[in-house]
Amino acid sequence: MLDKLLIANRGEIAVRIMRACQELEIRTVAIYSEADAQALHVRLADEAIPIGSAAPRESYLRGDKIIAAAQSVGAQAIHPGFGFLSENADFADAVREAGLIFIGPAGASIRRMGSKTRARAIMQLAGVPIVPGYEGGIEADFGEAAGTIGYPVLVKAAAGGGGKGMRMVQAPQDLADAIEAAQREAEKAFGDPTIFLEKYVQHAHHVEFQIFGDLHGNLVHLFERDCSTQRRHQKIIEETPSPLLDDELRQRMAEAAVTAAQAVAYHNAGTIEFIVDPETRAFYFLEMNTRLQVEHPVTELITGLDLVKLQIKVAGGEPLPFTQEQITARGHAIECRVYAEDVANGFLPAVGPVLLAKFPVMPGVRVDSGIETGDEVSIHYDPMIAKIIAYGPDRVQAIRKLAAALANTLILGLTTNVRFLRDVLAHPAFQRGEVTTNFIEREFAGWNPVASESLDLALIAAALLDVRSTIDLPTPNRPPQASNSDPWQMSDRFRPSA
């Protein structure tokens, strides 16, 4: 029986896995780089093992060190979370070859879907619709192929993800520069400069389906998530159900998602991503994520399932405890990603100490975070610091709850995107459910905080004056100590905005 699990990740996802393991009475082992020695996931773990220097290639990307760490403490399984080695087929194989359980799919499945060009070919053979494109050849052929496909086109990294190695090209004269830039970025991010072309579907919706399979051949979908609200091809708000889909389109896309997963004999948690043309109602396979997704909480809230616990049980050989017909979805859930970034300055990451972190405690609101007051956001890792998720009986009420939760979120010491997220939620097009993948680019170009933010900052400053005598603000090596008279815990109707 599994009694100890090593988490090969950091931050919010590491904390999330620990919560699930606590309920399953599984002891957790954290790994950490030099930059994360005082991190929240290290403090919460039952055991913690240093893994290397701050640079990911010397720590969180060192599969050999991670496996050795697991063996040294007697852990029977490794959960990769998302990012880092979560979609590395060689790592998945090495974990299993070491006699450990890998909480994820087979290395063969990861490998088949790891290249977007290979994945496109597999999906085409399986009968899943794909976006018109061109998979490669000599560089001179790309110009001819782009003309045949029709502008605008996307130049994409074959090994890509998260918007890296991707460029949208409007005209032939811009193609060569876009190819060079995409190849350079792909080489840096993935060690592979291979690129391909895809038709750019204008005014598209990005809709993905959560799928889940076990080791006994059972495979189901857990409904969709609409991820159309993106900045620089990276998701910032996700919701379910999608405001675009009706029952007929949802059923067709769900069947295609299951077919796609079956084509690679998939098991454990995964996601099939589609682009949807809202005018024609046509949908196209985009990619498969062979791991748990950042946005999995919205699926958990509408289905009542704990996907991390399910991952662990399925990896241990248990069959799925339900059939497709037994899975139901209720209500509406919406999630936003809180980043330490300067939206008004091109979404540049922001780093530094977290002087104060206060997240909302409200009915129907969930916060998944990897930081607390006194922690630090490092230059070495992704600047996402929390996810705030709201659930309601319908979309209108879920949005209202999320907006209220953001109004009650206070993070000091860092520039964050909280104000920006509030403005996005309040936009009429978002309220109507008419968001497409170019919504942020189209509606928020040149965004700057509105004038009312000065009032927010004045309220924060006043609050800090009151708090100063009761909160011992942190030093880099010491978390803050709060007295029992912390005014943030008082019911005095004070409501911070950030």
C-alpha cells in the first residue's frame, strides 16, 4: 500500500498534492532548490530534500536526482505535478524502471503526444479534426505552404507549450522573421527548434476537455473548460461549462476527446484541447496535455471529484469508480490565475518579498496558493502565485463571487495582476460570454490601472498603519508573527481592494 509519495514540483501544485495526500493518509516528501529552502511547500511537507541550485536545470529538471531522492527516503511513488518534468517521457519511464509508481500516463503516450506535429498525424488517422497546417520541410516551402493555407497563420514550436515558440503572421513579408524568432525561442525553451504552420482561426474559442483513464482500459471525459481568456497565448481565466457550447456541440467534442485519448492508449489525467470557430461551429484538435492542468479545480467544483486523489488511486492500479453515465456536472465554476506581473508594462514578471498576503475566505470561493506572508517570488520560476476559484449555481453568480473574492485579495510587496483581472471580469463582452482568444489583445491594449486604484492604495496604507503594531513584518529568513488582536481577523466591515 502506498504510504509515502515524493512531489517532483514546487509552489501551488506541490501544496495541492500535499492536501490530497493528507486525506489519503500518505506521507509527503518535498524537494527544493536553494532558492526554495524556506518555501511553503517545504514547510508543509512531512520530509524535505534539497535537490540543487536555483536554476531548474540543476534542480527541478534533474530526474536522476529526483529519483535518487525518492529512493533515499523510501517513497514508493512520484507525482510530477505540472510543468518541469510532468510531460517528460524519459522521466516517466525512468521512474517506473526504478521500481517506483509514476503518477501520470505511460511514457509511450507522453512521447506520442509530445510533438505537436506527431500528435496532429495521430489525430488525423483517428478521425479527429485538425486545423489546416503544414508540418515541415525545407524553409523555402513554408512560404508556399502559408500561401496555400491562407493568412493569417501561426508559426508554432513542435515541442512547444504555454505560448512559447509561437508567432502569429498576418502577411507574407513577416513570415521569415516570425519563423526565425519562433525557432530561437523554441530552442531556448524546449531544446528543439522544429516549427510548423497552422491556420490561425480568427475570433476562436479555446475549449478543452478533461479526460481520465485507468489501467483497466476505462476512459471517460469530465466535461469541458473554456480557456479563451488568454494573454500572449497563456490562459489567465478558465471556466466550466463553456458559454459557447450547446448540448449537441458538447457531445460531439466530448466524443472526439475520448477518441483522441484512446488513440494513444491513455491513462491517468489528461486534457484534449480544441479551437472552436463560433461562426461555423467547427472545432479542431489543438494539442493534448499529458498531465494535470493548472485549471483542474473548476472541473473538481462542478463534478465533486478530487482529481489529484483520483490520479494517485488510478496510478496504484485501482479502476475508475464510475462510468461515463454516472458523471454529472452541476453549477458553474470560474478560475483566475493571480500572477506577480506588471500588466501595464507588457506583463513583465515581478519578483521580490511578499510583505503581506491575504486571500479571501468566502462561501463558494477556493484559493490554491503556494505563498504566504513572508515568502518570496523568485526570478527563477513561473510568477503565478495563486489561483482563485469561485462556484455558483450559474455563470452570473459565479462571476460575481469571483469578482468579490478578488476585491478581498490583498498582496503587498509585489506588483500583481489582481486589478487587471477585476477589469476583465467587469468587461461587457466577458459578462456576455463572448470572449475569444484575441479578447485581451483587442480590448485591453494599453491597459493601465483605473484612477480608483489610488483609493485602494490609500485604504491599504491606512490598514497597514493599524496593523503595524500587531503584525511583525517578515525578514527574509523569518515569517511574520501576528498577535491575537490581528485586525484582519476582525468583523469591522473593512474591505480591502487590490
